[in-house]
Amino acid sequence: MKTVYWLFVVSVALFISGIAFVIAGERTARAATPAAAAPVETAPVASIKQIMIGITNPAAYVVYEAVGTKSTPTGVEEIAPKTDEDWQKVASAAAAVVESGNLMLTGSRAIDKGDWVKMTHDMMEQGKAAIKAAESKNKDAVVEAGGSLNTTCDACHMRYSRE
């Protein structure tokens, strides 16, 4: 009888231990795999023309006009960012150019899957070059990036109407 009693006690202990392990494993699995976040849904609102007028053009002009010279009655005046804040404005404007490219490729905005995408990516690359130039406070690199950005924009505007 003692053997049967002892086997019963061991069986109950093993059963309870097994349940404990299952519960502990489930809790560990829940902690290890966080619930997937719901994807953020967006609905494009602006047209390409609105993006160009409201974001791309104003930002590109900040880059274009950041470094240069102008003639005044007193002589030639050099234009360049002077403070860290001035350089940050140029870098931020260049970032806006890059992000406007992302917007122009979002959803059904891409006019085609060929030249439009290539030219938009080219614009974004020139914007990234302008960001690097502004972050390194390199006036010559800002001029070069601004010129390349302008060339890229002109090529796209020749291919695609501005209307």
C-alpha cells in the first residue's frame, strides 16, 4: 500500500510540475514576442504640383541661394551661412527636398515607373549631397550640390510638364 501511495504522490507532483512548466513557457513566449504594431495608414492628399510648390521649390531655393555672391554699390558681397543655425537651415531645406521626393513616389503619385522614378531618385541623391555639404559647413560642396540639384530638376521639368 505504501508503494501505491508513494507512486500516487509522485504522479500528482509530476502532473503539477508539468502544468507549471507549460504556464511558465507560455508567459515567456508572450514576453518574448511583443504584439505587432498596427501599420500606420496614410492617405495622400497633395498633388505633385502642390508638393513641388509647397515643399520642393522653397526648400531647393534655400539650397540654391545659400552660397554665392552679389554685386552691391560698395562691391561684391559674399553670401554664405555664418552661424550653426544658418547651416542647419540649409541642411533642413535639403532634407525637405529629399523627403518631397519620397512623397512624389508615394501611392499612385509616380507618373511612371521609369524616368519619373529615376529622376526623383536623382533629385533625392542631390538633396542628400546638399545635406552632407551643409553638415560639414563646406561652401564649395553646397554650391556643387545646389548646381547638381538644379540640373536634375531642369532635366525632369524638360521631360515632364510643369503644368
